[in-house]
Amino acid sequence: MTSKKTKEKLGRSKKLEDSKQASSETQQSQDDNVAQILGATISAINATRDLVPIDLAKGILGTIANILTIAQVRCPISQQNWSSTTFIQSVIKNKSDFQVIVDKCETIRDILEGATVDATEDDLQGYLGHALSRLNKSVNRINSDVESSKEQGFWHRLFSVTIDRDRIARWEKDLDQVLMLFRTEAITGIAIRVDRLALGPKGNTHRTNDIQYRPPVPPSRPSMFYGRDDLVAELTDLVINNEHLALIGPGGMGKSSLAKAIINESLVMNKFSDMRFFITYDGLDPSTITLDTFMTRFAGALGIEIAGADPVRQISTFLRSASALVVLDNAETFEEASASSALGEIPSFIAEIACIPGIVLILTSRSRRSAPNVPWITKDILPLDSSSAQEAFFRIYRLASRECMEGGIANLLQDLGYHPLSINLLANAAQQNGWSPVMLLERWKDRHSAVLDHGEGKLQSLSYTMQLSLSSPSIQKLGEEARYTLAVIAFLPQGLNEALSKRILPSIPQIDTICDILWRQSFIYRQDGFVKMLAPIRHYVQDSLPPPDSTRLRGIRTFYYRTVQLCRQARDSHADIIISDHLNIERVVAFDLAHIPEETYRACGKFLECLQWHLPRPTSLTPAIFNIIENSSTLSSKAYCLWELGWLYNTLSQHTESMKAFKAAGALYLTAGGHEMAAECVTSCADLYQSQGRFIEAEQVLADFQHTESWEHLSKPTKAKAWFFLDVARMYASTTSADELFVKSSDDRDWGLQSKIRHWRAKFYYGGDIVQTKIHLEDLLPQCTSTGDFIRRDALEGLAEVAFCEGRLSEAMDILQKIVEMFEGHDSVQFHWYNVLKALVASKQGDYALARELVNPAPGLFQSFALRTAHIFLFRSYASACIELATDAYDRAESHFIATIEGCDIQGQLCFKAYSKRGLGEIAFVRGDFTLAARYFTETRSLCTEMGVPPCHLYSCERFGVLPDRFKGWSIFLEGQSPFANVL
């Protein structure tokens, strides 16, 4: 008896067998359908091949038939061990993919049958030949794949394994792109050059939607095109990858030339062939352009004529025929026009074109109002680099060689901002007028942007190009405020600080909106928080638009001058504005000194003080300050400006300029009866002399001042200060005994403590009791806690010198470290100076690695104050030489000594020069070159005389910089011993 469970199993088995049988029957039915489709399609293709009149079309249809025939062939069972049924079942596994290929083949048959009706072999010279050639290449590629794969049993895998679907998809995509050439009746009509459409009544030659095709010729690559190779390569790569480009920049930047270069690149020509179109909207008035005007020019550049309604559809239909590159040149014309509601369809049309597969757009424009809904890659076109600018200039200007252009012409090209059109115009003007380089520079100096106007049209005149931009509707709507804003931006050398724009120009509430529009029109560009102008635009604006006058500048002046007056030595928000807008403030001050000087003197002097505190740099205000007219009402004001100017240059270690300003200020103060300030100027000059090692001059200027009438009018602190600086000069020159030095100033409340410290240090320098010096300095040090860092520094430095000379090097290092910590973070000059002293102590200790590390800090550490530290750089250079000398690295030491001497010659510094000459003499002495050593030592002695320092006391007041005792050439020379016996 059969169990219940067994019955259930038998039931399920029977159902499964019935299901498999039904599935097999269904599968067989599908197999039969596929076989029928293959057979019918191959038969239709062969029949059509016999009918078409064009041999190339016959070949294409034959290739298609071969592809399908290979799929239909049944392989012998003895070789492949699979039957017709097995093959069909394999096909059915990928039936949908296979059906796509069959459908494409049928579509090709239909298209070729219709496209070649009434055609002849002569039609292959036109569009039809292009389309058939593309199709022939595509089907031959597929046929080659099929043939090679057939030998490998590929067709069995192709329709039964899903990984081969990728290859089928590639074939499908390839065929789709080619079939676009034949897809519409309109394109078929173009291909066979008939006046009727394929679907129109025969003989109707006047249909409203007829299109006549005249293949366009793209513009050639510009012959004058420099400095853009890398950019062309970058943009070409984007075009090849089907990216839409928006090339943005002001007029004359070379946007059109760049686009012409791109469409003539070999990669672009290979990809798009004769489907490269350059559509220029140059010369059209944005205020009068219509949609019909836009479409007519667009279609004309494509080489087609449109008749009747719906030009958008007709142009779109044409562009769907094949991959194409379309350049829309001078797009600002219709972008401005499209602001009108009547022309709102232009951006939509461009967006529609951009969505067509295979279409790439390049847009050149001064405006940034590119059509929305298009994934533009926006590229700002920048000026040329210096080298390319020179190459472009001298390609046209042949009256002088490029080798002769140093200085003037190079500066002139820089003044043009390396603007391509301006360079071209300038070179042509100079060449056509026969101007020599000197004459060209004179013309530019006298006429500026007028030199760049020598013809009509945008390629012959900078002003024409600028006027085109100014006449755009967007700019016109802004009214006079736009022109005033342009004038202000051109007036300010840094441009307008956008974050401060409403505070700088409170009279223009819509300044942000105006700047946005000017930016979109490429009048200005944004950089580091400022809106700026390219040089040619700035020159044009300055020459053509009314400049800001004193009244219109009132808002700018009020804001900047208030910032200057509120600025303090500690860094704050006002100091940040000084740092960010310093050139603009300088420009306003210079303008006001020339137009409203009485209201400007105070702001001028204060601004110079702000620069000294926060951004030490040379200033263009120097000539204006020296040229202030002197009268009874301006003497003190001019003296004040000169005083601050002197301190600015002193901070920069530009001692000659600083001395000149201090002397001029002192003379004016004396004339005006400002005795205290006159004394300050004199002591400042004396301090400068001392820093250069000119102790005789320092002593002389202070001694002479004590015999003037002003001396009797001075306060006690001012006299004490003068006595203090006088004794510093005497200490170095050894013209007064140590007991007398710093005595007169020691009782003063302000200068007394520092004078006492210097008195005991002078005793030490003169050979006094070192123990007594140490005791007194240690007693004075606790009094320095409330008198400022510099007095405490003097006491600590004296103690460090004592420790160094007694051989307590670790103690000396610790004391110097205290000084370093005192100034770290707020006085970089002092901080680095005492680190160099530490390096010399480390060298004395034999730790040369540490010494080199201290004297040569990490790269970039000096960048923030490079201009103000010439004295420190000389000290570092000399210290480096001493360290290398101590290690017997004479070649490196020699290089450092020579570099120090060269720097001293620039700075007029005598001390380090004398030390370095002595160092070179010691190296020559060690090498046995006694003649050279004698020459260096003789030069050292001459420098001592010039400084006013006894040669035997060359290092008396600079104990850290003394060379090691083993170098005795200098002392032997001074004693006249052999080998220098005959030198003296």
C-alpha cells in the first residue's frame, strides 16, 4: 500500500513534469519566432540591396546580412555538439538583447531604401556620402567583431551569457549615433540635395519647412596666438569629453581667438569633422536684436536656410543628425537682449540644444549671464604671461629686437596688464608710425589709452571695445552710479574692498548690486576680497570717465581717515583695515595732499605711523611729503610727516632715506621753534650713525647740537637722552674714559637706570673689574621690572657678556634665552637678534649643529618682516661665517664673509664689514697667502679709522662676535710682526 506522503510526492513530481513540458513547448514556440524573424529580416535586406542605386549602400546592406547570417547558422553536431534547437534556446536566453540588433538592422534597411531613392553616385560628394561613410564604418566594426568571435564560438556565449550584453550595448549605441544622420525626412532631403522633403508631395518645391544645406567653412586658427597652448589643450580635452564651455572675460582678452584655436585642434576635427560651427553675434545691437535675428544668424552659420514657422524645431532637427561642436561667439549680445521678456526663449533654445546627444557648446562672452539649465564649465580667460606678451609684441614690432627691450618696453607691457588686444594695438601703432622704443614710451606717457586707438572696430580700438561694454543694457540701467563706481575702482589701486564697500561708499546704497552687474559684464574681476580692473580697462576709465573729485571722495576719505586715527600699535580691527587697504589709503592721502593739503597732514603722518607698526614698506608718499610747500602754517605739519617718514624708513633699515627725512624734519622744527622735536630728530640721526658704525659722525652731530640755541630750551629728559646717545658713540670710539661715560644722564628719571647699566658695561669693555661689573648689574636688574623690556634687556645682555667672557657658557645661554622669551611673539627683530647671539655661544660650546639651527631658522620664518631686518640679516650672515670658521670650513666661511661685505656695502654698514674683512684676512693667513691677508687687514684698519674705533679695540663692545683666539693674524698684523713687518 502506498503511504499518504508517497502519494503527495508523486503528485508534486507529476505537476513539475507537466510544467517543464509546457515550458518546453513555449520555448519551442519562441525559438520558431526568432528563426522566422532572422529569416525574414535577411530576405528583406537582400531584396533591398538589389534595388538601391548606390554601391556604397549595397555594401552596407550586404555586411548587415552577413552579421545576421552568422547568427542564423547552425553548427554541425559533430563539431559543436549542439543542435538547432539548442542554439535557438541559447538565443532566447538573451532574446531582448538579440532582438535590439535585429531591429537596428531592419531600421538600416528601411532608411537606406528611402534615403537613396532618386540618388546618384554624384550625391556621395555631399552630406549623403558623409552619412553613408559613417554608417559603413560602424557596421564593418560590428562585422569584424562577429567574424573574429565566430571562430572562438563567441556566438554561443553571446546570447547565453549575460557578460556579453555590454558588447551588444556598445554596438547599439554606435548604430544609434550613426542612424541620427538618417533619422528624419528633413535630413534625408538634405542628403540627396532635393528641394522637397521625403514625406512631401512629389514635385512640391516650395514647402514652408524646406531647409537648404550649404556646408559652412569654420574659421581658421588665428595666426597671432601666443601663450595659450596649455589652456587650449585643457579646454580641448573638455570638449572631447562633451563638456559645454563658457569662456568669460573682458573685451580683447582673446576669447574668440581661443575658441577658433580649439575648433582647429586635430582631436576636435577628428571628432566633429565638418560639423564644427562658429556662430558670431558680433556687430549686433543688444537693444534691437530679435529672436528672428538670433535664429537667422544661428541657422546661417550652420549652413542652412529656414523658411516658415518653428525655426527652433528645424535647427534642432538638423543638429540631431550627428555630433557637432557649436561656438556661440560674443554671446553677451543676446544674453543682454534676452533680459527682455520678448526674448526669453533664447536661453531655453540654447538649453534645448545643449541637451541633444553629441552636441557640445562653446560660449564666449563678456557677460556671466550664461543660459541657465546648461551644465557650463566656466573658464575665466586671464591675461598673457610676461614671456608670451613679449613674444606677441615683437612678432609685430620689428624696429627693435627683443634683447633690447629690458626695462622700458617690459614695464610698458606690464603696465598694459599683458592684455592681448592692447599689446596687439600698441605694437601695430608703434610699427606703423615708425616709433623707436624711446618714442613709444614717450607716446604712452603722454597719451596712455589713446595710443591704443588707431582705427574703427573692436579689433582696432580699445575705446571702441570699452564703449561696446558700457552701452550694454545692464550697464545703462544703472545710470551714473555705475560710471562713478567704475571711476572709484579705477582710482583705488587695490580696487574696492567688497566687505567694506558700503562703509567706503555710503552714498551708493546699491553698491553690491552694481558690483555684481559690473562683474557679470567683465568690467571687473574679484580677487582676495577686492573687485579690481584689468590694466587696459583701468587706463580707459581713468582717461575717459570723469575722475572722482574731492567732494565725491568725501565718503571714502571719511572712512579711511577715521580708521587711521583710531589705529593703535596693538593689532585690532582698525589695524586689519590698514593692512588690507593700505595702498588705497595711500592713494587717497596722495590725492588729498595735492588738492586739500591742510586737511591731510595729520592723516598722512598718522598713516605712516600705522605702516611702521603693522606693515613696514616703502611708500610712494615720499615725494609728495618733501614737496609740501613750506610756509608759516605748514612748517610743523610737514616736519611731522617727515618725522614719521623717517621712522618708517628706519624700521626698514633704509638708513639713507631715514637720515634724509630726520634731517629735513629737524630743520623745519628748528625754524618753527619746535626745540624738543628738533632734538628728537638729532638723536635719531645720531642713533642711525651708530647703527652703521659711524661713531665719529654720531658724536659730532650730538656735540654740535649742544652748542645751538635750542639746547637751552630743552627739558631735562631730552637733554639726558642726548647725553646718553653721545656717550654711546664715545664708548665705541674710546674717546672718553669709562668713569665719565653715562654720568650726566644717570640722574634723570627716564634715562638714569639705563645710563647706570651702560656705565658698568662700559667699564667692563674698557677692561674694568669683571666681578664688580657682575655685582652692579645684578643689583640693577631687579629695578628693571617696571621700566620696560629694553632696559631689562640691557642689564641681561651685560650679564650674558660677562658669563661668556668668563667661560660660563651655559649660564650665558640661559640668560640670552630669557631675553628671547621676553620678545617672542611681539618683537621679531629683538627675538631673532638674540637667537643669533645664542648661536655664537653654541658655537663656542662646540655644538655646531645647534649653532647652525639657531642662525638659520626654518624657511619662511623671516618672510613676515624681511624688509625691516636688513641689520639682522647682516648679523646672521656674519655669525654664520664665524660658525663655519670655528669648524675650519674655510670655503663656507669665506662665502659668508663675502656675502656680509656685499650686504654692508648696500646698507652702508661699517662694523660688520670690518669684522668680515678681518675674517677673510684670517682665512688667507691660515692658507699661507700673506699678501692677501695683509690686504684684508689693511682694509680692516682703514674701516676702523672711518668708524673712529681704535684697531686694537675693534671688538671691545661686541664680545660675542670675537673670532676664536687661535686666529692671530690680525694681532700679528697690528704688532707689525713677521710676515707683516714691512706692511706697516
